[in-house]
Amino acid sequence: MRPIKIVANLTVPNIEDSKDFYRDFLGLGSEEFNLGWVARFTAPDSGACIQLVTRDETSPSDSVVSIMTDDVDAAYAEALSRGFDIVRPLTTETWGVRRFLVRAPDGNVINIVHHHS
């Protein structure tokens, strides 16, 4: 797999209540997207970013990190061939990303995702 971007996913009780701290205080002023249950905030000058997640809408487990890749299908095939625990199978989500969630041997759940341009 070739990762092209990695974003930490922080669990928060409420995205709206958290915005002031992450967007304004930390300077992550650009809200790239907000689906109500997940939102990404990015520093316009550096590209540093973080995702806030209340509860993953379609996965049985929340992920600690999202890893963007240019070939999610190949990554999924490799995860299967290695026998990793697939938390959510490869799916094209209604919001336009193609992703799967996999549990690392240490127990962390990782969101492997391809964003369509």
C-alpha cells in the first residue's frame, strides 16, 4: 500500500462544541468537510489537519487514524491476503469515498480510504 496522507481521528462528544478549540485556537481554520459525525479541520497555510469524529456512521468500530491511498482496492486485497481482521469491508460510501476499516495486530482500528477527485 502507498499512503498519500495520514490524518488523526479524535473522538469528540460533539463536533460543533469542539470547533472553537480546534479551528480557532489551534489555527485549523479551514473546515474541509463536515458530515455531522465527522469533520476535517485544516491549517490553510501548512495543510496540517485533524479529523473530529463523534461515532463512525457506518462502521461498527471507530478508527484512530485515516490513511488515504491511491489504490484502496489493492490495499484491501493485501489486507485480506495477510489475514488481518476486517472491521468494515471495502465499501463505496454515500458521501463519495471508497474505504475499509482494518484492525491492526495491536488492536487499533485503521480507516483506509480513497477520496475521489
